[in-house]
Amino acid sequence: MSTVSAALGSLRRMDWRSFFQKYGLVISFLLLCGALTALSDRFLTVSNITNILRQSTINGIISVGMTVVILTRGIDLSVGSVLALSAVVMADALKAGWATGPAVALGLALGGLMGLISGLLITQLRVPPFIATLGMMTFARGAALTYTQGRPITGLGDEFRFLGTGFIGPVPMPIVLAAIVFGLGYVILNHTRFGRYVYGLGANEEAARLSGIPVKAYVSVVYAIAGALSALAGVILIARLNSAQPVAGKGFEFDAIAAVVVGGTSFEGGEGTLWGTLLGVLIIAVLNNGLNLLNVPSFYQQVVKGAVIALALLIHRAIR
Amino acid sequence: MTSDNQVLLRMDKINKSFPGVQALKDVDFEVRRGEIHALVGENGAGKTTLMRVLSGAAPPDSGSIYWNGEPVSIPDPAAAQALGISMIYQELTLIPYLDLGQNIYLGREPAAKAPNFIDWQRLYRMAQEQLARVGLEVDPRTLVAELPIAQRQMVEVAKALSLDASLLVMDEPTSALTEHEVETLFERMRELKAQGVSIVFISHRLEEVFRIADRVTVLRDGQLVGSAPISDLTEDDVVRMMVGRELKSYHAKEVAPIGDEVLRVEDLSRGDVVRGVSFSLRKGEILGVAGLVGAGRTELSETIFGVHPATGGRILIDGRPVEIHSPAQAIELGMGFVPEDRKAQGLFLRLSVAFNIVTVALKSLTTLGLIRPNAARNLARTFVERLAIRTPSLEQRVRNLSGGNQQKVVIARWLTLEPKILILDEPTRGIDVGAKAEIYALMSDLAKRGVGILMISSELPEVLGVSDRILVMREGRIVAEINDPRGATQDDIMRAAAGGANGGGSAIQA
């Protein structure tokens, strides 16, 4: 009884501002889904929803890494290029007869190493994250093009392709992988010292240092994680396409940054959640899907997407 | 008493509140033509708020302002400027890579004949005149960045004068100056006064107030305590007005048994900011470190805590020599450090009270890599209760707490580790009198439990009232040690800190 009346009391006292702060993103997402359901009878079907989820896995996995990076007050522009470099190296290893496991491990390690290099540039040489990862973006893209001489590597084998096209039960493999990444990311960010300290050093690096938090090591590891997750997204991409292109992943950094920012993570560092990022990823994916269903020409789609992102940010700022 | 036409500015029953605090309560303030008027009070007394009201940065909730006897309203800084009120802030607002002339006339450059072009010759000629008025014989084409801080301050004054300011507000103008520079500044201030300019001078250095001011107004807790010609008052009177009670009872450290040596520093150096410092700290002892800004006190504590590596000397804890290269190592050895600037260096403002308290204790709250959420919450709650931190919940962002409660959160963070040694750098800066008393009581309690406390403070009454022993630093060295603070005076400390007459009072061993 008392809990019920307490809940009612807090409902009455609840002000709209904090309500929207908490649930604004969910409401926007539901409104968007509702509108599309009304506008197109093909939207709310099992196959379309599965389709949306599958399409959002690559951006989703990259966005988890991007969230952690932005929480440290950084940015990673190199995710798309790192994806391409590790994808072509992985594909080449597969063509050379490597088994799936070792080839994937090689790809993730390479992605992690590229990220770690960015991280060390940032922490040891004090290069601003924007510049360090801009450099890595160009470097990794160039390395991918050089490695392949600009040609795609195709025919990757069924065992490997299972990672992009297979199912576990009724659930497509990419969705399983993305769910694992989000789940692990959630636990690490919220329930480990590393995760809590990422928030801490993002909120105030100096205070973190004076509290004995190994700021440089943690930030370096954060970029390594972002790199490894980019490589994992690359696994799904090339397994689905059965082809690794050195130009793959162009512009992926912007999709990820957009998802993270729509999801409410602050560029000021130390503020944001993976739950928000998940919603950001889904909002962008649903928007893409809806615009296709409604046969909006692709040039207009970009305009609409840009406007929606800007709007989301304005609303976010207004209710803060 | 005075005929009205001598009064330049009168502020009447000014009220101003911010969420949660009444910063000014019915404050009256009066400045006469051509006087230097000191505005004093402890941190948080309302000096800055009153001046922000005057300069239009924070319009009052109620009250009237009269300028030359006429009622005026000052809704924004432009209105203040139009009346002839200029603020000179502690942080200078000059643009370093523009030259002096461009800075002085920024945004109101004299126009040349051709539209939208600047008459540079006239600009530099006018700038030269303004600079001469404040005694600066430098080329107005010099970049601001090339001038020492003291001269930049005079450029600010020149800029203010070029706006036809008849009232200058100088907020702690001497805090970054050497003694010699202070004297030069005072000479200029006297010259300006002779030209009929009024100056409001905010300072916490009473000695300076008595040197330069004609009148003094004292604020405490947002209220006017009194206003009088300086010649009617002694320093003790002013201190009593500022603090509002007898100092001894207010600081009141309970006598704690002083135990074995817990920290020993031998010949510690870092570059030329810490030079050959040696001292020891014992269990249950509060060791005060006094000195002027820039004397190397903060640098000393940062070196001990491993923030910056020492370049020479050694540190012993419990009699054993230790290597400290990082804060993490210092923490491991049982040290805690409450930094000088709690917002910039201490707190994670956007994060919760709970996180801010358990930050350094997380290691012990982790099982198999995962933090035990209930253990973390309970630990935070324990310290919120023990230190009486006033917060609506553990999840409240620490940014929304008052200064005193924020400081208690930073201290609580270290108490979670039960440190042997606690370094407090300006532990009561910017917090109200009530919270100060709580912090002193807490320090006293910690000392009783055997913690060795190293306290750096610029507030002399605090150093004298709280410490068991006092070290005075100047130019990176310890220049005096006071073994009996109860028998010492502020003068004793100041003389040693400023390096005037050597030694001095009987309580000092130089």
C-alpha cells in the first residue's frame, strides 16, 4: 500500500522536464515507429523488423566503441578505415587458407592495434583525438588500398560467411553478435571499475588523475576497443557481402557519431549511456527503412536524416 | 554627515538570491568621489555578488541604485559602462596576441576617412595618452603577451579610463603581484584618486587595505556589517567584523594525543619551485603550511603526492623510505589529497554524489571484476551520514551541492580508504562560515583518530586556529617553523612569508 501511494505521490510530483529527460528518446522512437506503421503496412512485419535490426548491427557495434570514446571526451574518425583495413587482411588470410577462428582473431587484433596506436598518440604525444584519428583514418585507408592494390577480395567460404548470413534459431547471426557486444558493453561500463572510471576521467581528467586512476592507460585501451569493434563490424560486413573492399566503411564514422549523439551522449565527456546509443542506432535505422518504404528518393533521404539528427540534438539541449 | 554631492554611488537595500542561497540581504553601499573604498569579507560574504550587481552582470532582485544622486537601473554590463563603471577582473580579459592599442580600443576603433577603415595613427596616439595616464611608458604597438602580468593589469586600467570610467572596481588586483609591483599599483591608484576617479578595491589582504584605502565596508554572509573610515578601525576590528565571532572558539581543535612520526620529508626538491624542504608530520597532528601565493606550498604537496616527480630528496612513511611517482602510488601508501581547486581538480561535477565518494574505494568493492552495487551504495551512504553531507539523494549530481557539501564529498572520498596522511590544500576556500566550522570539527576528529594532516591555507586565522604547528614557506623553501600557534600572531606569519624582518616573534624559530 505504502509503496503504491509513494509511487502515486512521485507521479504527481514528477515534472515534465525530468520525464522527458528520461524517456524522451523512447517516446521519439515509438512516435516514429507509430507514424511509419500508419503510413506503410509493410513496416510492422516480422521480416521488416528483422531486416531493420540486421541492418543496424554494423553501425550498432561501431557505435558501442564510439560511445566509450566520446565518454572520454574524445572522438574516433578512423573506425570506417580501420574496418576496411582489418577486413581486407582478414579476407586475404581466409583466401590463404586460414580457418575462420584465427582469421577473425587476426582481424580483431589488427583493429585493436590500430586503435591502440591512435590511443597512444593521444595519451603519450598529446595529439588531440580529432587529429590523431583523422591521421589514422587516412593511414588505414591507404594501407587497405595498398594491401589490395585497390581490388576487392571475394569468395570467403561458407564457414566464415555464417557470421554474416547464418542464423541461431530464428535470430540472424549479426543480431546475436551485436546483442553480445551491447550486453558486454553495458556490464563493463556500469559494473566494472574500468567502466566507471571511463565516466570519471571523461567528466574530469585532472580529478581522475589525482584519484589515482591510470588515465593514459585507460584512454589508450578505449581506442583499442573502438578499433577492435570496428574490425568486428567488418567481419559482419564482408561475411554478408562475401567480399572485402578496400573502400568499405566510408562514412561509417559519421553514422556512428550520429547514433551516439542522438542517443544523448555528451561531447563534454562523462555523460551518456549505451541504452541511449542503442536507441540512437535504431532511430537512424528505422528512419532509413521508413524512407525506403515510403519511396523517398535517396537524395531527399539524406536531407531528412540530417534534419532529424539536428532536431534530436536541439530537443536534447532544450530539455537538459 | 556628508553633503550629497560628494556621493558618487549609492546602493540601497540590495537583495539578490540564487537558487538555494540569499547572496545579498538588504545591503547598503556608498562610494564617494575620488576615494579608494575597500570592500572586504570572507569568501562567500557577497563581495563579488555585490560588484556583479553594480556592473550589470547580475541584476538585483530588489533595491535601488543612485548614481550622482539620480536613480538608475543597471540591467546589463553595457548600462554600467555607459554610466562610467568599469570592472577589472582577477582574470584579465585582454587578448594576448593583439597589441596594447588594439586591446584598449577593441570594438570602438577610431574611423578613418574611408568608411570601414581604421585610423591607426589616431588609435595609437590615443592609446599612448591613456597608457601615460597609468604610468606605462611602453609602445602601444607592443603585444599584450610580451608584458608582465602587473603591467597587463595597468593596461586594463588604461582601457577602463579610456571609457571615461569614474568608478573602477578592482577585484583582488594584487593577488598575482610581487610586493614591488603592488607598491607601483598603489601609486597609480593614488594618482587616479587625485584625478577624481573612485576605486572600489576588493582584497583579502588586510595589510594592503590599511595601506591604500580611505574607507572600508565589511560584508558577512551577504549582509552589511559596517562601513567606516579606515582611520577609525584597527585590523583586529575588521577581522572581528568579518568573522563575526571570536576566532579561538570558532576553530577549536580538540587536543589530540600526538603520536609517532608518520611522514618525513628530507631535502625534497622539484626544479626551482620546491627547494630542499624537510619536515616531519606525526600521527594526530595538524601541520599548517602558510605562505603567500606562489610560495611553493601547492607544489610541495603535489610533489609529495606524486602528481609531479621530485627532482631530489626523499620521503619516508612510517620511517621507511618510499618511492612516489604517481598519485596511485601515494594512495597505495595511505595518503589522501584534497586539492586546492575542488571543481577543477577534485570533483566529477556531472557525476553522482555516490560515485564521487566511492571513487578511490572501488577496488575493495569489486568481486570477480564486478562492482558490488549494494556495497558501493552503502559505503557512500555511510559517509554522507557521517559527514552530514546535505544532498537529496546519493544519485544527485555533485554539481548541484553547495560549496561546503562539495568539499565534504572530496574529503569523504579519501576517508573511505582510512588514510594515514591527509593533505588538504585550502580546505575551506569559498565555503560559508557554517560549513567551515564543520570541516574544522572533522579535521579535529580525524586527528583524534590518529591521522596526520598537512593543511595548506592562505587564511591566517585558520592556520593559527587549527594547526598544532605551522611551517611558513617562501620561494620554495621553509623559512620559519612556529611550534606554538596559540602564542603567535598573523604578523609573525606574514613577516616570515613576505621575507621582511627576519625571524621576529618569540614563537618563531627561523
